[in-house]
Amino acid sequence: MRKPSVLMVCCALTLTLVGCTTSEQADPNEPIEQPTVSDTEKPAETPTDNETAPAEPAPEAEEPAETDKDEQPATEPEPPAEEEPVAEPAEPSQPIELNGQANLELDALVLVNKQIALPSDYQPADLVTANIDFVDSATGERRMLRKEAARAIESLMKDAKAAGIDLKGTSAFRTYAYQVQLFNAYVARDGKEQAMKYSAPPGHSEHQTGLAIDVSSASVGYQLTQELEQTTEGKWLADNAQKYGFIVRYQRAYETETGYMYEPWHLRYIGVDHATNVHKTNVPFERYLEQLMD
């Protein structure tokens, strides 16, 4: 049998290809269809109020929650109460005086002077007899102090004696009635103008608070005299009284401010911390209280 030539094969293949192309060609008059996009493939619109967040961000929302837990959330309670301390009753967060009357709520810091008075019937409820040496003329209530001040003067006297310092109490608590008698006697002897320099009118004496005590030494015959300042005992008091909560209340440099002459014998209890501050700043008690209130 005769084999087909190469030319015959090529012609046959050409006719076959032309026929296929002609049968699959689109009608030029038929519209071209565009691909449709399903609703799930549409870009997300702005969520409405009732729509939930996509699932993908959920892990990201959980991670900050763990970080917030470690770093304390913003809604954590305020710092403990101790970081915002409430004023203690003894602190002068209250008025120093109320219409010329001493504010008893200040407790050991109560201020009594020529302008500020105690009620005539005031007497501390916690008076006790101080267990120290007194001069013979100090009897009964004049050996008494408020309990805290009494314990403090006992410690002071004990340590003074151990240091070879001879001191005795001469007068502690005084009632309003006793101050009336005392002040009137001084006025009768020296006149009111002079008496006012060293003695308080009734109701204006620190002794009525139960927080003040006069002390003296044998070196001055246990008298209340400015000469005490020059004695070993007077110098020891000036240097050490604050360690026990006392201040030498009426200093020479502040006679005009306090209204009283220098009294190295007059000790006033205000507590160790405050006494230490007054001693360090070297200001009168009135100014110290004013500074505390600023």
C-alpha cells in the first residue's frame, strides 16, 4: 500500500483545525456576561449597632487584657488610705482658737496665751500625780499633770538625776480658782502692768491645761528666777527638755511675741516630735502652730 505523502498529511491537518475554530467561535451579537460576586465576598460595611465584631480581632482583644492585668487596670481602686492620711486630732488641721476660746480638740497642742483662754470650768479628766520630787510648798493638785505629761516629766527627772542634775517641781496643775487668787496677789504686790509680764490672768494660764510645770534647782534655792539659765541645771533643761516632749515655753528672744518675760523654768508638754521640731526651728509655740496650718 502506498504511504501518504507529507504534503497530503499537512493539508488534512489544516482542514481539521479550521473546522474546530469555526464551530466554537461566539456569536458577535450575544452580550458578554460579567462575573458575579456573592454577598459573602462583598467588603464589609460599617457595622450597625446590632452587629458583632469580626472573629479575627478577638485574639488581639484578649492580649491587652493580660497586659492590663499585669500593669494594673485603670479602674483599680485608689491608693490605700494611708497614702492620703486623715489629720490626727492633735494636728492643727482645725482652728487654733474659736472666738477667743482655746480649741481643746488640739489635745496636747492646745494653745493658751493672753489672747486665747480656757473655759473657767475646764479641768483635764486624766490628771495624775507626777512621781517626781517637788518643793514642799507644792501640794495636792499642784503636783498633778495630765497622764502623758506626768509620765514624760518622770522620765526627764529620772535621767536628769542620773546625769547629776538636781531638779524639783515647784508648780504643775492650777485650777481657774487658784489662778484667780495667784494673779490678784501679784497685781496687789506689783501692779497689773508688771504682773502681766510674768503671770497669766485667770483662764489664760498654761498650768490649767495640765500640760505645764515649773521646775527649779538647789543652785538657785528652787526659786523661779532667770538666773536658772546660767546654771548647769538650766543649761541641761534647755538642751534636753525636747527629748521628753517639753519645750521651754517663754524664750528671751520672743518676749514681745509671747507676751511674757523669759522663763527658763516653765516647761510645756507638746509631745516629743513637736517639741523636737520647735527646738530645732527655734520659734515660739504660737508661730510653730501657724506654720503647721499653712
